[in-house]
Amino acid sequence: MRADERKRLGRSLTRAEGYSLVQKLIAENPDHAEKVTRVLVFEHPDADHPFPREIFNGPFDERFGRDGDHIVPLFVGDEIKKLRDAGVYPGRSPLFRALSDE
């Protein structure tokens, strides 16, 4: 919907226009509005008291942390893996798309 609207307008969408598209999508497809609890954890590499890695390991959760000199995914939930395998995440993720639009 966003790509079609950009083409139609010949420009990028404002945040308000993007929000209106989301509202329209939800109104037309109520099943797409299902809320999913999800947590993205970015571990502080120098934390004195790191957050336990045993929590936030749900099907939509992700955890990133240090591996040597690099920050890497430490945990990826099963549902996120399915979305990646299908090629819709993170490229079509609203979170990552919003960050790349700014």
C-alpha cells in the first residue's frame, strides 16, 4: 500500500499519511491488527549487571549482544525465523522500515 501510494503521489509519504494507510489497512483487514507481544533486547556490552539471557525468549523475541568485537543476534524466536525465511523480515518490518525512511 505504501509503495502504491508513493507512486500515486510521486513523493515520500508524511508520517500522517503513513499512519492513515495503516488505519485503512486495519479497517479493511481486521485480522492484520492482531497484537503480538515482542521484545527486542540490545544488551549493554559493558553492563555491570547484565539482564538474564533466560528471559525474553518468546517466538517473536530477539536478543542482540557482544560476540568478541561484534554485536550479533544471540537469540531469534521461531516466528521471526519463519518471517526471515519468507523474506519479509527485517526488510519489510515496520520497525526497520521506519528507521530507514528517516
